[in-house]
Amino acid sequence: MNNEPTISVVIFEDNAALRDSLALLLQNSSGIELKAVYADATRLQSRMEQTLPDVVLMDIQMPGINGIEAVQIIKEKFPGVQVMMQTVFDSDDKVFASLCAGASGYILKNTEPARVIQAIREVAGGGSFFTPSIAKKVLQSFQQPANAGYVQLTAREKEVLQGLVDGASYKMIAAKLDIRFGTVHTHVKNIYEKLHVNSASEAVVKAIRQRLV
């Protein structure tokens, strides 16, 4: 007799076919309760409050609130919930942006069903799960030299960059540092230029790789 507690799961996925196949898979898996399935992350907080899942399967590319923004909100408001990112992409910036936002795992959408269930069980138990290609990318990134290319950031730019790494919005960074929203935007622009990046996720990746904060 299996005495392990049931794992409750919520799915956020905008692809109808994948949404249906995931729902069918979870509904037919022992020890797992599918609480809800959503096509987007609108009304995210109220939906989480209504379902209170153990694990969220989160699509990374959705209209409106994307998966990375959604996991930031979930980890801020519901820190005990584990989030597993799902995507067709395995690009470095999305991997690291998801991890920095608080995701416990990251799997590709073509992952075989048994591995999806394994991933859910592992993150529900407090572990992490990555498909082999993504695990390799993470490992390779952290094996790169820490100071590959000298970058000189001001003290304030480092504080703003730390905010980005922590997943904070410009508004949150402004409030924490007691500076204007426009000033944060200016600092971020300067950070992008110094790091030679074009997005917050790229800046986070570089900050982690080169231990800039």
C-alpha cells in the first residue's frame, strides 16, 4: 500500500493540444491530483489562492504574463509551491531567467510522459529536475571562468543588477533603493551597455556567470 501523500498540480499552458495531453496524463497518474488547467496566467494570484497546488507546470511562453514573470509572482506570494517550467526552447537566457525567478525544474515539451511524472514527484519532494540537454547547459555555464571579461559597474548599478537577479521589477527596485523609476531605467540601460546584453534575462545570466553581484 502506498502511503505517500497525493501531489496536487496546476497546469498553465497556452497550447490546447499539449494542455489536454498533460491533463490526461496527470488524471491517470496515481498519487497525483490535477487541481486546474489554465490557458494563461491572468488572475494568477486568485487562481493560486483557489487551488493551492503543491506543483505548478508552467509554460514559459504565454500571452500577457509570461512564465518567467508568473514564477516570480508565485515564489513571492506562495513560496512553498514548486514550479516546473515547460517549453520548446532550451536557450541559456530562458534557463537562467527561470532558475533565478525561483523555478525548481525545467523540462522540454517533448519530454516523455514517464519523465514528466518523475519530474513532478522530484520537485514536489524538494528536489530539482532538468532534462539532460538543459542540465548540460547549466553545468557548462558554471564551469566557465568566473571573470571572463572585466566589467566595471558602479555601486548603484550593482544594486540594480542584484534586483534583476532577485527577479524584482523596476518599480520594486526603485522602492527598495529609494530612487525614481526613471533612474532605475537609466541604470538598467547602462548595465545593458556595459554587459553587452539586450534583456534582463541576459543580464541575469551574465551576472551569475561572472559573479558580478
